[in-house]
Amino acid sequence: VSSAVYGPLGAYIQIPFIVLSALVMFLDGSIGSIEDLKFTVLTHPGYFLFIPRLLSALFGTLLVIAIYKLSKELTGHKTIAFCASTLTATSFVFVDISTVGRAWPEAMFFYVLATLFSIYAINSKLNRNRNVLLSFIFVSISYGFHQVGIFAIFLIFMLFFLSGTLKKIDKKLFLLSFMTCLLLILIFSFLSKSSN
């Protein structure tokens, strides 16, 4: 996994922020044209590195909230959920990753969302099919940020199988959700190729 290629979503999510930054630079007079923007980017390496760092911090914060929700759903105790979210917030790995702007917090956030919605599908009779669909969609989005997201598929299948929820889920919807997940993973894999 450490040698895996980062997915395309980590790059595409930065585009609106780069455009917004360029617009602010144009409005404050730092640049006067697209050529000035190109010159600034070429002569100032890392000039826009604050954008992936900002996104890492944003998704890292959302990850802490998602860990709290997941822990509370699994244990039913606010104290345990608070401890789990505190450990996530102070994790050296995420603090280190956010300084270099990697897409790990984004991938892990959607990984935890996939797990959370799987637990929702297991524990609740209401919206069970919607939660199954969302769990598979979040798996593919996690994979779109980093290939570690593929492991969430195995976790979801294990959760559904061990809990006996597979018998309670609409089989056609489950198959459609899984096929949608695989299609999105194939698209993200294609977009991750160096030739693209």
C-alpha cells in the first residue's frame, strides 16, 4: 500500500481551491494575467501547497467527528467515543501527513463513513438499503483518494456476513451497489494511470 499510486480525487478536489486562490491573487493585484500565474507557479515551487494541507486538515477534522460517531454507534458510550476521537485527533500519523498534504485523511474519512453506514445498515431497519448503497459508494470514494480504500470492501462484506444482514438486504440492490462500487473503482484506477 505504501507504494500505491494516489487516486485522482486528491488532485481534482484541489482545482476549485486553486481557481479561487488565483482569483484572489488577480483581485489583489499579485497577478495580472494567466501568464503571470504560470510564472508565479513555475518560479515559486510549493506556492499552492497550502491547499492540500488545508484539505488534509479539513478532512482530518471530519475524520475525528466520523470516528466519534462510529465509536458511539459501536459501543453506545460517549466516553469511549470521545477517547477514540481524541486519539485520532492527536495521532502522529495524521499530524505528519497533514503537513505534507497527502490524501490519507480524505481516504480514511470515507473509509470510516463506509464502515459507519454499514453499521447503520446492520443496526437499523429504516433506510437499510440506502445505507448499504452509501457504504459501497463511500468505499469507492475512499479508493478514489488512495488505494487503501479497497480494504473497506472486505470489511463491509465481513460485517454484513457475520451479522446476518445479507439475508435481510434486497439482493438486487446489494448487487447493484457492489457493481457501482466496482465500476467507480475501475474508473478511478483508469484515471490513476500515469498515461492519463
